[in-house]
Amino acid sequence: MSQSRDESSAAPGAAVSAADAFPTKHLPRPKVEVLPEPPSRYRKLIGPGIIAAGVGLSSGEFIIYPYIASQVGLVFVWAAVVGLLTQFFINLEVERYTLATAETALTGFSRYWKHWGLFFAILTYFANLWPGWATSSATIISFMTGGEARFIAIGLLVAIGLILTLAPVVYVALERAQMIKVAAALLLFAVAAVFAIGADTWADLPQAVTRASLPYEQLGFAVLVGALAFAGAGGGQNLVQANWIRDKGFGMGTYVPRLVSPVTGQKEAKPSTGYVFEPTADNLTRWRGWWRFANVEQLVTFVLITLITIVFTSLLAYSTVYGTEGLNDDVTFVQVEGQVLGERVGPWFQYLFWVVGAVSLFGAALGIVDYTSRMAADVVKTSYARKADENKLYAGLVWGLVAIGVLVLLIGFDQPLALLVISAVVGGAMMFIYSGLLILINRRLLPAPIRIRGWRLVAMIWAVVVFGIATAVAGQEQIRRIVEAVGG
């Protein structure tokens, strides 16, 4: 029988280990190892931030922010900076725990209540159950090729299942796919800067600062608060940053084998808990190197790439469809914008815009299926079935999510209104709760020299406040829409 934290603490006079801080009621203590040397060259370890940016570049960046720019101009671009910086601090606190322990943040939460991991995994499934990004990508493809979008979407879902379960190392396949997506987006923006965005539009860019405002009367609080709070990533994606950096071998994650294909990969034993290091002078010197690298990696990939995307897609929308009435904040917006770009620049740019949009939304769908399944597999393995093969669990969950999406599309259901509410509100509710839990584990479980403190602690308290408000406002407005729809 496992002992409680108090029962298993060291005897009086005995040396206190870094592992002694970890409650053992639900999970065994981590093992003590030496923190590996930090990277001397950053290039080889760049990747998790690009994945975060690539998966996050979806409807917010290609639809919501451009839609806002088409309606009110550039006066709300400031919100992307605030939202991205908030998520930067959240991602770093997720990474802090994993760098120091090789455990995911969900495992840390589960040390206080066994079912925290299951709670977040279920919410993530609810938020991502509808194959929205695959159908959006398929719809854009249908703009160019014709055909029925739902059958194209089924093909995309099957392709996602094959990619994620046949790649020898899942992380490597995901990283390469997101790098291709990001490269395609940056190519589009480079071409747009020359051919599509005129001098007048560039001259208006300072309005993002000089005329910054909160245009809630024109667009409603739900759209604006959602754009502010969920710029870049959101929901379960931030938590899975821990899994991605562990598979990349950051910090103590070096000791944990990566997810591999049960078909083509080489099976490795997978521990259910992690590894910690003693706060010696040598280990703390190495820690400072890893922490510096993690901050730089997130800043120059996730934050910078996402911000460039939001700015350029907003400029494109502002320069082409600003003031156009009757636009919708869904994938049909991309169709209208592409048509206008074709008229102003040429058909070649219209199709380039659509191709990049389709690739971006497909990349988002690939990442969403990965992180939803990765999170659930890790939770089941860690808290409920420690002898299970995590690689097989992951593959089964991937194909289960694909199968649900295919079934929904074959039946021909439109997205239920209730599911829209869940998708809109669940992500914010998760971030509100786990921002607080991140403060808990990074102050209680880690050695004193590496705990969260100071202005980073203030930033996380801000995250709790902003996501709490975002969830309440978005939920209230979505409920009002349901009532109006039912009454109408």
C-alpha cells in the first residue's frame, strides 16, 4: 500500500531528498538522477514551440483575427500580443515542471487528486470531438477542386490516422509536418507583403497601437474575449507542451523514452512517473542553461511565429475586405477573402492563399488529434494502467477519434449548437483551472531555487483572472444564443 506524504517523509536527522516533496498517496515518488547538460547549440532542439505555433495556427489566426480586422480595422491587434504573452508564461510553467521532473503537468496535478488528469483529458475530448479543423480544411480544398467537403474531410481524417500511427517516432513526424505548415505560411506572408498589401495598409498598421480599442459594440464580447484569451493555442494544447518537450529530450525528459508507432517503431519500456534532480551547485548551473533555452525557444518560435501570422492575416483582410458587410466568422470568410485577393492580385495568389489555408487547418487537425490522444494515453498509463503499452494506447485513441469523426461526417450531422458551446467555453474553463494548478505544483513540489516566484507568479495570477473572465463572458453569450435560437 502506498504511503501518504507525511507517513513516508524522511526520519528526523536524515538527509532530505528532492523527491521527498512529492505526495505518494496516488503515485510513487520520482527517481533521483543528475540533470543532463543544457544544449550548447540551440538549433537541434528547436521544435516544440514550432509545433505549438503550427497546431495553434488555425481558425483564430486565419479566420477570427482577420474577420475582426475586416469589420473594425486594426484596432484590436493589440489583443494578440496580450494573449500570446499570457500563453507564453503558461507554456513556460508547464515546461518548468517537466524540465525539472520529466513528468507532465497532468501527472503533477494527479499527485494531489488522482483524477485531475482524467478530468482534463475528458474536457479536451469534448472540446475536440467534432472534426472541425478537418472539415474546414476540406471545405477550402473544395473551393479549388470541387467535390463534397465531407468526403474530402473523411480522406483527411484517415490520412491523419495513418501519419500518427505509422511514423516510427510520432514526435518527429508531427514536428516535420508543422515545420512544413509554418514554412508555407511564412512564404504566403512574404509574397503578400510585396503583391497584396498596399502602401496605404502598411501606413495604417500603427493604428494597432495608436487607436487600440475594445470594439465590443460592433462584435460582441464573446468574439473579442475569445480572440484575446485563445490567441495561439488554448485548452489542452498548452498542457501537452510537456509531452512534446519530453519527447524532444528537454531537461529531465532525456530519461523518458518517446512515443513510437506500435507497427513500425522500436518498443521501449515507459516509466509511469518521472525523475528529479538534487539542487546542487552543478545541477542548478545546468538548470539555468535549460531554463534560458526554454524561454528563448518559446519566444522565437511560438510567440513570434503566431504574432507574425496574426499581423499578416489581419493586414490581408484589412487591405481587401475591410468594410464589406455580411461576412461570417467561419470558413466562408476565407472563400470571400480569397476571391477578392484573386481579383486584386491575380488568380495565382487566390489559390496560393487557399492552399496555405487548407494546409494550415490540416496541420491543426493533425496536431489536435495527436495532443488529444497523447494526453489521454499518458493519463491512462500514469494513473490507471501502469503496465499498459502507452504506444498501443495512443494508437487506439488516435483511430477512435478518427472513427468518431468519420461516423459523424457519414451520418451527415451538422455541428450541434450544444457542441459549439462546449468548444467555445471548455478551453477557457480548462485554462482557468490549470493555471491555478500550475502555480500549486511549481511552488510546492519543486526545489526552492527553481520554484515560480516574482513577476512570473504575477503573470500566472493574471492568467487565472483573464481566463476566468473569458470563460464566464463567452459562456453567458453562448447560452444567450442558444436561448434565442430555441425561442426563434
